[in-house]
Amino acid sequence: MRILVTGGAGFIGSNFIRHVLTTQPDVRVTNYDKLTYAGNPASLRDLADDPRYTFVQGDIVDGAALAEVLPGHDAVVNFAAETHVDRSITGSAEFVTTNVLGANTVFEAAMRADVGRVLHISTDETYGSIPEPDSFVEGDALEPNSPYAASKASADLLARSYGVTYGYPITVTRTANNFGPYHFPEKVIPLFVTNLIDGQPVPLYGDGRNVRDWTYVLDNVAAQWLVLTEGTPGEVYNVGAGNEMTNRELTLRLLDRFGAGEDMIRHVADRPGHDLRYSVDTAKVRALGWKPETAFDAALDATIDWYRANEWWWRPLKAQGATQRRGLPPAGPVPSTDARIDPEAEPEGGARP
């Protein structure tokens, strides 16, 4: 089997490629990535010499480039997206271009190349916010509340239209927040972990009451592979581990692991339209045989250990000034000029084009 992964140098995309090449000896992977700021070739440097792995630098908006690289592939997994909610609030055009036009270009190119399966990675944010104790199921209406979420919802509807109009079914997964290794340090867990490693305070949105469901990325990519290979083409599958907690509770767990007190918290102004709670029902993907294999606390400890052991990966990113957020000093030595850091959003999964 030969698959093309878009956004494979991003957080979830790189973990997905490593999972596939580690567990599926007969699969070959082409990584198609634009290498924007969160697309990091170093995330896959251990695979550079694997003959089953090929890297192609390219933009998903470039239909001609996709048409050239797609022939011969059996499946496409589209992780590529702009995922930074704060950036979408201050400038939505890039999100519409990549997440809507780019996704449509991938769908059309795959259909024209007669690719057998397409999996599009979306987000639980497309549903909007839901009060306790309810959870969204796959057939619920999409009510996105940020330009980022709206752009992803638009791509989900385009995926649906390909099945209805052209008879070309595109499968969609809507994933909850992920965390784990190779996570760009603008998101809440790697940002807080790397700040605490350096003895720096952690910035918490508002009062920290917002609830998120956290899934270890290694469990998530196993779900994505299962949906790609065993799921029903054209269906939608929610993916989440059921580890719901407030942002404040998450922060306190991280502080405790570093022996730090609440005096290390810096409350920062909440963002506009901040959804209070995300929660998805995952019975459908569990019926395929998936379940999270790693308990949250064990996964959090493993993630902290990874960042402690791999400063070579994240320190250059913080030194580039990419991780200062709303007036807090960066953990790295170089001051930042970019204060638009979003601690929560995931493409793709946090994956980049």
C-alpha cells in the first residue's frame, strides 16, 4: 500500500507517519508538506534513510503539483491545515485559502488520480460548544465559533459533497485535543512544559474554566490508521479519549509535576468567542476496535520526559521567537515579536500544509 500524507511534517502528521512505518512493514509513505513555521523536517529525521519514506515539499493549494505526485498512491490522508485559532481571529484569509481551497484541491486531485481512499482530518471544534453532560455525535449540526473552526467545517461539508455529487466518498475524522512528542511549543501542554523546564511562568486564558478532552497523539494516530483501513468510506468518525478537564485543572497537574505553585500562573485576557466545552461521543470509532491505550497521567508524564530529553528539537523553535504569548517573556533567549499564541487549537490536529 502506498499513501500520501499531506502536512506530514506537522505534529500529528509526523506521529502518524512514524506509527505507520513502524507498524506496517508493507506500506510506503509520501510526505507532502509546505514546511510553514510549524512544519519541521527534524520531526522525522530518524526516518530520512528509510526506503519506504519519501518527502516532497509542496502546497496543497497547488493542484498541478498534487496531480504530479498523486498517481500510484492508494490512499491520501489530509492533515495539512492552518490550525492556530488566535491567528484566524486576527486574519482569516489564510485559513480559508489553506483549509477550504486547499482541502478541495486535495479532494479533486485525489478523485482525478483515482485514489482509492481519502481520509480528511478535522476537529471537534466544528461542532461548537456543548454543555455538560452531553457530547456531540457525528450527525449533529456543525456550529463553528471561530474562523479556524468555520474553515474546517467548510472542508467537512466539501468532503460530504464529493460523495453525494460525484460518488467519491471521503472519510472524515473529528479529533479532540492532542498532546505528545513533536508538538509545536505554541500549544498549551508543550508551551507550559517548556516554560516550566526553564522556570518561566505559564499563561492561562481567563479563569481557566474551558473544558477540553485530551488524547495522547500515539493513541490518536492509531485511530486514524484504523479509520483509514477499516472505516466505511464517506463516514464521519469522532476521535477522543474521554479525558475531559478544565484548562485550570490541566495547568495544576503540570505545575505539580514540576513542584511549582500557583504563583507560576499568569492569567491573560481570554480570546473572543472562546468555546467553553468540547466533547464528542466516540462510540462509532470504538466499534471499529479502537480504544486509547495510554492513561492520561502516564501519557502526560511521557510527554514531559520527551521534552526534557529532546531540547535539541524544541529550543530552536522557542529561540526563533515563535512562542511568546500576550506579553509574557519567552523561555528561550530571543525576544518574540509575535504574541498571538493559541494554547489549544489542533488540526490537526495541529498539522501544517
